[in-house]
Amino acid sequence: MTQNRWLGAALGVALGAMMLAAAPAMAKDRLTVDLVNEPSSLDPQLQWNPDSYYVYRNIFDNLVTRDDKGEIVPQVATSWKYLSDTEIEFQIRDDITFHDGSKLTAEDVAFSIRRITDPKFASPQLGQFNKITGAEATGPTTVRVKTDGPYPALLAQLVKLSIVPKHVVEAVGNDAFNLKPVGSGPYKFDSWQRGVAVTLTRNDAYWGTKGPFQTAVFRAVPDAATRVADLQAGTADLVVTLDSDLAAQIQGSDKVKPLVVLTERVAYLRLNPMNPPFNNLKLRQAVAYAIDKQGLTEGILGGYDKPVAELLTPAHVGWTEGIEGFPYDPEKAKALVAEAGDAAKVEAELSTAPVYDQRIVQAVQQQLTEVGIKVKITMTDMASYLKRSQGKPEEGASITFGRWSCACQDADGVLFPLLHSSSGWSNFRNAEVDRLLVEARSTLDQATRLDRYAQVNRIVATEVPALPLYQAAIIYGAAKGLNWQPTPNESLFLNRMSWTD
């Protein structure tokens, strides 16, 4: 071999090696996501909160899902048909396997429905599924679901129904399944380092669109400024729950970008009518007059979020045009506090958690204090906050700041759990509201449904068991290379992302 030929061959080998070395970097094998908290559960039929949902939604497939346009589309179910007003039959895919290699069957689907609707299982999501009275596998690929009367929100609710493997759950039990979940989704559970991170690995045998990243790591990073610092330093690729100030910091960067979407989530104050001081209607109404919603959204949230007067958004079936609620009027609030007399002297506890924007919580405290309502803020971790929020009303906080999304875009998924007396989330006891909510979820007549929800919305606006604040915008921060369009139902689908260097 001549010297030139040897140099050419060596150069070719070197270039080839360089190309091989460069390929993994271009492929982006690892996606790092900074959450606020670690998941409180990885069992998809237990807790319902963003930090859990962001993770387990990628481990499991759902019976049906929503596309990026918000339309309900097949997933585990390929099609469905109503056999009567109270019976619906689903055709199930026959090419899905769980992460342990076993085949997903119609019996797994029926088991998943029976599990989440079993009162003994005590799922916090039960109120969204308790119209279902039965589920039966009627063939290898058919499942028949029965409801207690017509249930117009059924498909919208089933968007959230993750399919779990019957044989695994029954073999290991609920607690062990939560610690090491087995699904059929585009990513497999790998490990859970408590308080630090959950790691998922790509399911290369996935039946649908495969994930673009070999590994996804979801880290608990409670401080929002730290999440942004991680993003700017390149140690995180996607961060959640930023405020408008932090979004402004990364706007215009050549390395990172904000991603904003107006969601179906409603921020609200849940008042506790079971205990002083808010067992007094005048004081609940005083709260409604005292809160400057426009000031909160424009002055603190940068105008991304939109004030609302009901516990719904225009994205929900059941939204009522014309509901106004109480206008911002601190003088009227002060007058009502004065009329309440000694009842107003009881200090109100305002419960919150780190996932929420504490600037809003502190502004609420200040506005209530200014009209004569004493307020003490109590901050706990998310798991403790959720446990108390679902506990006995008489043991709950006077005020709970929350942001609710059913990811179903139907009033039944919001109003029933927050207001019906049977729900663990509700501390409101109103027989008329209970009746209206049951009627609304028990008719296929759209006009009747909208009428019942309009009545409920008007009662809430007057009785103030909860004070709607605003339709929440969610602000994410992302590396420039991440291609992803957030959706109003806040589903973080890894296999709907891609990466461009």
C-alpha cells in the first residue's frame, strides 16, 4: 500500500469513527424531565395529579385516548358501539403485549374497569367512573360495559382508564404493583429512587408509535428557579410548571424556549362550609367579593391565564354562558365581614402544596386579610395535601387552593367530584346540587344536561362552596431541540415528541 493510499484509508476509518461517535448525540438517547414533586403513585388507578400522570401515562395504554386536536380516538379499543342506552361494546386490539411479554386481553380490560369502580379499592377517581355497574369480557377481543342508566360522559371519562394486567396485580397485590408497575405503553418502568427520580426505558416491542428516547428520567425538583437553571445548563430537557416571570427569562434564548397552552384546568379556592368560619354564607360571599381575579391573572400570571366565574372552562361540555358570580368589590366584602360579627374572628387555614404558584396563594391571603378575614397558610408536600383534601370535611382546611382537571373536557369530571356529597373531594352538602348532578350524568339529551349544569353553576356562584379563579395556562420550558406541542388536557406523551439538533 502506498503512503497516499494508507493515509486515505486511515482518514476513512477516522471519519467513520467520528460519524459513529456523533450518531448517539444526534439521536438523543436520554430525555430528562424536571417535575415539581415525585409521583405520589405509579398505579394509574390511584392518585390523579400531574406529577403522577406525567409519568404513568407513558407506562400504560388507555382504553381510548385523545389526539392532539382533542378528539376521542381508539387506543386499546379499536371501535365501540352502543347496544342500548346502558350498554356499550368495545372491540379490543389483539396485538398488544404487556411489558412482561404476556398478551393484553379483553379480560384485562374488564378487570381494569372493575378494579377502578370497586369501592373497596377506594380510588380517588371513583367519582368519575361510578356510573359503571359492570364490565365483562364477552369474547377474546370484546368487552361489554354496563352503566347505571344513560351516561353521556362515559367515553370522555374512559380516556383516563389505563389498562393494567390482571395476572400481575392479582399475583403481587396493589402495594407492590404501585412500586413496580407493569403496563403495555411505549415506555417500561425501570426504577424509582424515592425523592429523586423515576426512570423509564423505551418499549421497543410497542405496538404503536415508539418513543424517540431510549431512556426518560423524571426528577423531583420542587424549586421552579432550579428547574429553569437545570434547563439552561442542559441538565434537563423539559421542565414543568413555570410561572410567567420564569417564562420571560427564557424567552428569546437560543438554547431553550417556553411552551404555553391554555388548559381545561381551573384554579379555585375550595371553602369548607362544614366548619367555622365558612359555615357562614356571608363570609363565603365576602371571599368572593375580596378576590381580584383580573389582578391575579394580569398582575401576577402575566396575562396567560383567563378569569372564570364557574368551575369549568369554555373547553368543557357544560360551560354556561353568562355566569358572572361576584364582582371584585372589597368594600362589599368588608361590609359582609362586619355583618358576620364574631364568626369572622375565627382564623382561616389556607392549605397549599409546592406544585402551586405561591405568589397566587400569598396574594389571596393578602386580599382576604385586607377585608378582615384572618388567614394562615399551611404548606405540605403534595401527598399529604392530597390525603387531607380527600379526607373528612370536618378535619379539612378552611380554604384549599387547588387546580382541577379531569382531562375529559366534560362537566361531569369536574362538578361531580368537587360538589357531589358522595365524593371524597367534596365538602359541600346540598341535596339540590346532588340531584342536578345525577340528572345531568344520567341523560343522553344534551339540552337537559346543559340545563342541569347551568343550574349547578348558578348555585355555586351564589352559595360559594368553591370560588373559581381562572382557567389555567400551563407553561413548560424545553430545550430548543425538543419538538412537542402541549395539549389542553396536559398529557405528556413521550412518543408524541421528537428531537432535532
